[in-house]
Amino acid sequence: MKTYMRVLRAVTMLGQFGFTLITPPVVLGLVAWWLQSRFNLGSWVMLLALLLGLLTSGASAYQFFRRVLTAEKKKRQADEPPEKPVVFYRHD
């Protein structure tokens, strides 16, 4: 059961990562397409929107990886046994 949950967590993270990468360029591309058709703007709007979407998805992916690495580090630290305290008054 533990491995099943680990696999499910990995698949969920992969799906969330894909959604994070794909959504901003697609949404901003659709907004740029609407702006072009509505206000008869040039193709520079699409280029700007896609560039902004790629930058946004890159920043989101970076934050996602940082969050995942921090969670894994905390999990590893919680699993480790606590260190023995330093005692200075020991007389052997």
C-alpha cells in the first residue's frame, strides 16, 4: 500500500507539473488571438503573449520544484533519528 501511495503521489506531481507548464502559454495565446481578431492588432501581440506565457510557466515550474525539494528535505529530516545531545559533564 505504501508503494501504491508513492506512485500515486509521483503521478499527481507529474500531472501538476505538466499543467503548470502548458496552461500559461495556452491561455495567453488564446487571449492574444482574441485581441488580434477583436482589435485587428499585428502578430506582435501573439509573440509577446507566448513569450510572457513561457516566462510565467518557467517561473511556476521553478517554484514547484523548490516546493517539492523542500517537502522532501523535511520528510527526510523527520525520518532520521534525533542526534544525541552533547553532554559536557560526563565523568568516565
